[in-house]
Amino acid sequence: MDKKEKADELQPVKAKRGRPRLSEKIPGQYDQSVSKSPSKLSLKQQPYGEVVSCSVLDKSTESAITFFTRDDAMKQILNDLKGVAKTNYKVLIHGLQGCGKTLMARMIHNLSERANSAFVEFDTKAIAPDDMESFLFGQTSLLSKANHGTLYIKDFLNMPVWLLEKLVAAVDSHRYVPVGGVEPENLNVRLITSVSKDIKSVANSNDVTENLLYRLSDFFLPAPPLKDRAADVKILFDHFLANTCANLKIDVPVVSNEAYRLMDTHDWPGNIAEVKSIAKNAVLKAAPNMITIEHIMFLKQPYTLPQDGPLRLKEVISGVVATYETNIIRELLERFKGNKSKVSRYLAIDYKTLLNKIKEHNI
């Protein structure tokens, strides 16, 4: 995810006169409480559909970084984030593009004792490998700028292994010699890295050694894809919908139940960025009327729209459900090596129903 496209639920919320609100209700069935202290995390279950929200003040921007979820696994990740932020551990955040790794790193920094010092981001995709050493270790290096603060390495797999080794050695020893220099300089920096892959796939690859992974990180923090956070789709869509309407100075339109059901069938390959884009497009297409199924336009459609109308809603929903049922059953049959009894138990349906669906979808 590009720095300019912080397409995530962790969006800075500006209040009037440039000051962050200490407490505000956001449209969409959840509350947000912004901690007065950057070292404290507001993490609590709200009475609005069991949504957990946590916010922290970003000292560099004087705005709130906010994360919210109703997904149980994500709630545990937020608790882990809170715990590791209080330490000086090196952290590796892993997950697909668009899942909020950068802003999770910012949250860790702003919850730590280093919150009043610099948060320096190094985007490895923006720098040629031959120039990376001078950026990190030069006379006016990123390490010197991040001293006493946090250095965030985005997509560390783009870095040469020897440079990663050198960086870890500098952070661990608290000393480094600048490029072209002679005398070592003291270093006190927290290292946070990220990778746009699952950490197990990284460990099983030949990109880096397992030893280097453990030296890079004392704590591995996942950023789950949205397909694993299905319970969050509605609150994220509502959030981006409300933000978009506020920016456009228009009323928030009602969203039809059919539109929400259609979104529930989608696997969101673009993750949070896709939800934000869908919400912004839907506002312009629907305003000032209700957002319906025709306003929810995925780049990858799980069904084919008819060339000539009418668009029959029940047929569209049925087609979407059939597509996903087919994909799920095929995946489970492969996982369980064709054992239909295990598949039916996994899906919590009886064996005969599974056989009917296999026949119906020609699997």
C-alpha cells in the first residue's frame, strides 16, 4: 500500500482547529474514544454489536489513529499490539497488501515510550537496491533521523540480505559507522519491519534464512486479509461511507440490505483499499438516493451482468452464492482429499445436502 493511499480503517481523524477529538461517535454503530495520552490505548468492547475500537494520538500529526473490529481474531491481535508496544521489541508485521501494516506500525510507535521522537519510514520499493545503504547509513542517514525513535522498514524482502544483516547488527549493538565515516556513532532505535506475505511462506522460502528472521524480529504480528475478517466488512463500509459524505458535505445515504448481502459474498482481494473504493464510488453513483446492489461495483465480478435488462436481483444474488458455494466445496474437497463426509461436517450440513450441491454445481 502506497504511503499516499492509507486505505485502511486506521485513518487519522482531524477535529476542528487541528486538534484531535478526545471522544467522538462515528456513524456506523460504533464508538471511538481517543486516548489523551499517546502511551495509552483505548481498547474496549462497545455495546454496538460487540465492536472493539482502539485509538491513539499521533504526536507528529496531532490526529487520531483508529482501528476497530468485531472479528475475534483481530481483537486478540489488537491486544497483542498493545502489549508489544510497551516493550522495545523488534516487530515484524506480516500480511497482504492493503491490510494496514504501515498504520499498525505507527500505532505501535505512538503507544511506546518513543512516541515523542521520530517515526521514520523506509519504503524499499521506492529505492534502488544499490542506493539503499547510503539512505540507511549515509552521513544524513535514516538511522540518524530515527535515533531515539522508530525506524519502519516497509517490505524488507526488497533489501539485499547483506544489508539486512548490517542493519540488524547496528540496531542490536547500538552503534554503526556511517558510509564514508571512520568513527562509530551511537544508535538507539526501535526497528519495525513488514512484509507483504504470510510469515510462514517467507520462512519456507529461500529469500532469507530462518536465523535472520528471528534476528529481525522479537515478535511477529499478523495483519489479516479482509476475507478473514468478514464480520468487519459492514462497519468498514459504513465508516468510509460516512467519511466520504462528510468530505462531500452531503447526507449519508441509506444502504439496502441486498447491497450488504452482496458485499458479504465477496472475498475482497483488494482488502481495505477495495472497501474504501467501493464506498466512494457508491456514494457518487447513488446520491442522494439509497445505495443498492447496482451501485456496488467490484473490479472482479463473481457473476456476469446481462447485456439487456432487466437486472433480476434474486438471480444475481443466486448466481453470486452459487459461485462461492462452488469455490468453497472444491477447495474443501481438495483439502480433505475427496472425503465428502469430512466436507459435510466442516460445512455443518448433512451428507445428502452436500451431494445435491455437488450435483447442482457440476463439481
